[in-house]
Amino acid sequence: NRDLQALRAKLESTYGKRASITDYTQTNPTLTRALDRSTRFLSMVSLIALIVGGLGVGATMQSHLRQKMTNIAFMKCIGGRSEHILYIYFVQALWLGLLGSVLGVVLGAFAQSVFARLVANYFDIQILLIWPIAAMLQGIVAGLVTTALFPLPPLLAIRGIRPSSLLQKTFAGESSTARDWASRIAGVVSILWL
């Protein structure tokens, strides 16, 4: 290692700024820049996928609640409080989010191992497969947080469903309280979390 440092110092003194001296202990600067750009690009793609997924979760919850309006009105008729009904649907969404997150993490780990084997066969190198536990936990947490935040605006609209709406033959479209202050705050918090 001392010989390498001595040789490096000698070459730097000889060539100065005219040459870039790189040894086996350093990475190639061009490769490092390319990998950094790729990482930034994939981070942006991941963020966009997270936003689209969150919007899908919110839209699915809103559609599900529209179908369940009579059930919610019935629960309120028999004494259910809005907070308890909101809690029921929120926990239901969290369980589905947990299931989806775990399934996504398992499929991602499987895809990683398949890709690693493909690369190992193509380049004839040996690759050590490890389970990226920290990344897997981060994926599960991101899925749960997305599942918790994006359905909040539709869930908070449950408070506006009246027991008397059970007696109505049809619902007059969108509830007027669906855009109340709590739903707006939940929407802003969902966007700020990103």
C-alpha cells in the first residue's frame, strides 16, 4: 500500500493537473457519476409510482365507501358513532395495505434474485444474494404510510353520512361534506408527506 502511495505521489508530481490518476482503490469517476444519475432517476420514478399508487388507494377507498353508504347509514341507525365506523374502515384499509406491502416486498426480493441469477449467468460471475431487510422494511413502512394517508379524505366524509339517508331511495351524488376542512387537512398532510 505504501508503494502504491509513493508511485501515486511520483506520478502526480510528474504530470500534475494534466492527468487524472486512478488506482484500484478508487472508483472510476465516470462510472460513479453515471450511477449517481441512475439513482436520482430511479428515485424520481419511485416517487411518481408512490404518488400514483396513493391516488389509486384514495380513489379505491372513495369508490368502496360510495358502495357502502347504505351500510354506513344502517350502522349509524343502530347507534354506531362516526368515529367507530371510520375506525373500522381505516383498519380495513391498513390490513389491505399491509398485505399489499408485504406481497410487494416479497415479489421485489424474488425479482431481485432472478435478476441477480441472470446477471451471474450472463457475465459469468458469482453473486452473493442477501435479503435487503432494511429496504424491505422501508418498503413496508412506505406502503403503510401511503395506505394510512391517502384514504383519509374519503374516510373523513363518513361523518357527513346521516342515518336518514338509509330511508332515501337514491343518494344525490357526492356528499356536500366530502370537502370539509378535515378532508382538506388530510389531503394537504398526504401531499406534504411526500
